[in-house]
Amino acid sequence: QLHLTTSEKNELARSLETVKNQLQEKEREIKRETSVYKDRLLQAEKEHQDALTEANRKNEVEIEACHEKISSLEHFISSQKLEIEHLKSSKEQLNNSLKEANQVLGELLKTKVR
């Protein structure tokens, strides 16, 4: 009976040791996999951050180009407004000159008719 119990105890001890070894191996495997996944995650985060940085840089360049275009258009509009005012003034002067010329012509025609 004692011999049988001792054999069972030894068998259980070997089984326990085998299970412990399997668990330790599984734990090492899980740690390796976890490490691989962490590395992948860090790489993905870095690539994502790099992509965001590049997108932001491109957006800033586009925004600056738009600001320059707006400024250029505002300057163009301002110069066009000045040109319009100049043309209005010239038109008014020409109209006044035309009125004077018509009056003089009218007087000359009256003088000629008499």
C-alpha cells in the first residue's frame, strides 16, 4: 500500500512538474507574442503620427498658398476699384467737356444762322 501510494505521489509530482514546465513555456510564448504585438503597435503609432505630421505640413503649405492668393486678389480688387474711380472721374470730365463743346457748337450754329 505504502509503495503504491509512493508511486502515485511520484507520478503526481512528475505530472505537476510537467504541467509547471508547460505553463512556464506558455508564459514565455505569451510574453514573446505580447512583445511582438507591442512592437507592431508602436510601429503603427509611429507611422500614423508620421502620416499626421506630413498631412499637417501639407495643409499648412496649402493654407499659406491660399493666404497669399487671397492677399494677391485683395490687392488686385483694390487696384481695380482705384481704376474704376479713375475711369468714373475721366467719364465725368469727358461728359462735362462734351456738354461745353455742344454749348459752344450750339452758339456757333446760332451765330452762323443769324
